[in-house]
Amino acid sequence: MSRAEAVELTRPPVVAGPRRVTPGGFLALFLSELGLTFRRMRTIALLGVLALVPILIGVVVRIETGDMHGRDGGPAFIAQVTQNGVFLTFTALAVSLPIFLPMTVGVVAGDSVAGEATSGTLRYLLVAPAGRTRLLAAKFAAALVFCVAATLAVALSALLIGSILFPLGQVTLLSGDTISLGSALLRVVLICAVVALSLAGLVAIGLFVSTLTGSGIAAMATTVGLVIIVQVLDSFPQLHAIQPWLFTHHWLSFADLLREPMYWDQVWQNLGLQALYVAVFGSAAWARFTSRDITA
């Protein structure tokens, strides 16, 4: 036996470990989760309901203020909508963010893991060499994309109905300054990004709740219930000490971007708080999911 053969025989066998995470593998998993999310009829129905909210607001404002032109009176906020259809976008987002947007996001995030467990597909999905960490990250990313889609459903619907029911042109901001239509549309894009990111903390909470139960309905109900409870707590002046730490507290801070110059302090506080919730509840979801015994 040659020396090379002897060395080869004494070399310890190579044990196959987990597959190396590659960008292409994660992208394929993410696209699969994205397709699963947006192929569901429930998701399409939720986006349709969100698109109806600005239409209802626009029609009501049009009917209620149809005889107010040339007269003084009426809320200033409503007057801004009637003077420029672009402002309907900001109004619709302000109405949707406390209730409709978090409810739809809570349904999607809460069902992300628990829904798979309910249908019995989670265990078979983990048989593939995807890895629990990558799977959880893909579900989180897909839920964030849904946040963007939900926000755009409200904004685009509001822009469309606003341009039909009300005039377009220069926009008067909350500070009293006037900007061009193009600049106003850029602010629409910026505010949509801020609103979508404002829901990131809720996504992480929903994902964590989803890892705690095997019932999709229970996870969805718990996530949506938490949103309601937190917003109720945020309304009591006696709890002012803890309110700045509630993930819903700074949701409407995007209104500061409707001033000239734009005020960023509250917006950065909001985004920083969302990042904190993502870090805490994302880590909790990862710890739970990677150590959980999947039986369904």
C-alpha cells in the first residue's frame, strides 16, 4: 500500500452538513412564499376591501361638501380634499392606518406559519433542505411585501377616485405652503414607504404569535386582537409613560411629511421603534420556530 493510499484510508469521513445558504436559494424560497401569499383568495379580497376605503371616503366627502363651494365653514382637512384630489390619498391612509391596514396585515402575518401547520403542509415543507431560518425569513419578507401592496392599494385607489371626483393641481400642505403636483406625488411615494415600514413591527409580532400555535385562526385573531388592545391603551392619558413604546403610537407621524420643510423627528422615532420590535419579536419567533417540534 502506498503512502498516499494509507493517508486516504486514515482520513476521517466527510459528514454532509446543512446546505450552504445561497442568495439564489433564498430568492427561490421567497418567490414561492410570495406566490403563495398573493394567490390566496383571502389576500385578494383583503386588498379589494382596502381599495374600497378611499372610494367610500371620496364619495362621502363629495356628497357632503357638494354644496359648500364658495362658502366658508367645514373642517379644514375636508376642505383640502375638496380643493385637490391628491389630498384624498393622505386622508385615506390616515383613516386606514389605525384600523384597516393593521387588521389585514395581522391576518396575513398571523397565518404565515400557523396556517401551514393547520393545513398540514409545514412538516412536509421542512423536509426540503430549505432550513427553518431561511423559511422564517422568507415568510417575514413576503409579509413585508404585502404591507407595501396593501398600502399601495389604498394610495392608488385614492389617487384614482380623487382625480375623478376633485380637481388636481398645486397642493396646499398642512403648514400652509403650496407645492406642485409633481412634488406632491413624490410625497405620496415617500409617505407610502413610511406607512408600509410602520407595519414592520406588527409583522414581526404576528410571525411570533404564528409560531406559538398550530391554529391559523387563533394566530390571526390574537394578532388582530393585540392591535386593538394596544390602540386602546394608547388612548388613555394615564398611560402616557408607556405609550411612546407602543408600536402603534407613532403610526400617524407621516403627517409631518406634509409640511415644508418636512419634520423627520417623529418619523425616525417611529421607524426606530419598528426596528426594535422587529429585532425583539423576530428573534423570539426564530428561537421558537427553530426549536419547535413540528408535528403537523
